[in-house]
Amino acid sequence: MPRRHDGGSAARRLGGSAARRLGGSAARRLGGDTTEVRGTMELRVLRYFLAVVDTGSMTAAAARVHVAQPSISRQLRSLERELGAELLRRTGAGVQLTAAGRRFVPVARDLTLRAARGTELLQAVSGQSPLHFRVACPNSTITHLVAPFVAELGGPFADARGCEPDQVYERLRAGDVDIGISTSPPPGGMAARRLGGRRISAQIPAAHPLAQEGPGDLELASLLDHPVIVSSRASAVRRTLDTALYEQGTPLRPAFEPQSEAMAQALAAAGHGVCVVVDHPQFDLCARALTGQGGHPLAISLYAGWDPDHYAHDEIDAAVQELSSWLTANDGGRKPGSRPHSPF
């Protein structure tokens, strides 16, 4: 049975030091020793401010938040007086951020995000709803890991937002998500856990000579007699492949370098070569797991990172452990749309 994430530990964290930090850390980010965010600031006014920033005008912001434009203008001026700084410069062309305004944007986003998370937490504690987390990760990770995990166990993930591997932790820092999953470890200062590995395989049509040899593991050196289709050097698969071949003293010269693994598989299915991927086979391709020198399996690692001060740190850690166990039990993920075989 999946573990219920009821928010108990999160409540203790938010109710203590985490809640007290809500305004303090934001004040330091805005103005150091010269600017203080006072406790009387109202979250709705911060939302009005962010609506103006996002839309570029008072009129558009008023339409977004369903408040009269004069009311928004009046309350934003009151906010500026409270802060002792001009945030917005009104011009004939619209509204522009001042230098202080640009510094205040991440503060406002941080405060409103924490308030939203706090609401989610209190709803979980009161039994109105379970804790749910947002994840940023590459699209293939959503397809082969996060979505199948949720479908099978109903895991505590409400949304998974696809992005490039090198953007995952940026999305996490920006507060867009609660957890980042990538093929590289999180930067220092983040809570981190290695989820597990995904085997790299060579995939070919059933009529290909490498498929005719049988389904066993394939030595990397055997690839060199065939055109290789693999993603660019920015991908973890390509870096792993390049490193293994470098250790053997053989540079890789791919025939094709598509950005997506699905396109690599399509090219292989069309007879253009052997594709090297971690995704499950499609287009009726046969897969053979690759090994390097000494029969060492070639694989990429997946890592999860999150804010160590997150109000639901313990619940996130438990969810990540559950995801890691599922990944290991399912040999690195599952084919899209598949479910475990029923014994009945």
C-alpha cells in the first residue's frame, strides 16, 4: 500500500521555525540591512503586484484578479509607502519595474508561494486533502517513471512539469515545483537522494544482425561496426557513452544526433542504424542492454533534489524513497501505458 502523506511532520516544521522565517528571509533578499518587509503586508496585495508584473499593465492585472483598476493602483501605492520604495514606474506605455521592484519580485513570489503551500499543508493536516507535490523533470522521466508510478500507486504527485535536464534545479530554485528529478546530482545546499539507475540499451529492428544474435547484453565495442544514432553531448546517455568509449580509446562518430529519443528510435526503425537510448522500445524495435569494459552495465543515474527547508521535507523524503523503491523494482521504469501483470 502507498504511504499516506498526511502532513503531520510538515505541520510541525511550518508551525515552528519555518513559519517564523516567512517574512525574515524575504526581507534580507530584498534590501539587506536597509529594507524591512513588515508583518502587516497583505498577501492579496502581493498577488496584485505580481499580476501587474506578469501582465505589464494595471488594466490587464485588474482583469486577471477581478478587482477594479483604481483599487489595485491605490493598494499598490500603499504597499510602496509601507516598503519605503517605489516598485513600479507608471508611464504612457504601461508600467515598468524600478530597480527596487525588480529585487522585490522574487520576494513577493516566495511569500505568495509559501502561503499557498501553507494552505495546502493545513488542508492536509485537517484531513480535507492529502499532501501533493509538484515535480520538474525531463519529459522522458515523466513518461517512464513519474506517470507510471502515480498510475500504479497513486503517489503524492499532483503535477509533473517537463523541462530540459539542466533546467530542473532552476525550476526548483524558482519555487515552481517542490521536487526536481534529473540525471545530474542537485547542487550544494539542496536535500538530495539518488533514485536509482536506468540501463542504456541498443535498439534495432528484428531483422538486424545484432537482433539475430539473441536478446542478451551487448558489448559496447560491437556498436562500432554499425551506424550509431544517439542524442547530443548534452544528454546523460551520450556523456555515458562517450566516457565508456574514451576509456576504450575509441571516439564515437554518430551517424545521427537527434534531440529526442523517440526520433532516435524512429530512425533506427527506418533502418538508419542502431539507436542508443534508455527509453523502452517502440516501433517494434528489439533492445539489448549495453555493457562496457569487463561486462560493466552502462546506465545513467537519476537524482531527486528539494529545498531542505521545505515545510514538508520529511514527507518529500518519504515520497522520494517510495519512488526510488518503485524504480528499482521495475528495473528503471516502465513502458508508457503498461501496468504490472495481474496474477489472476
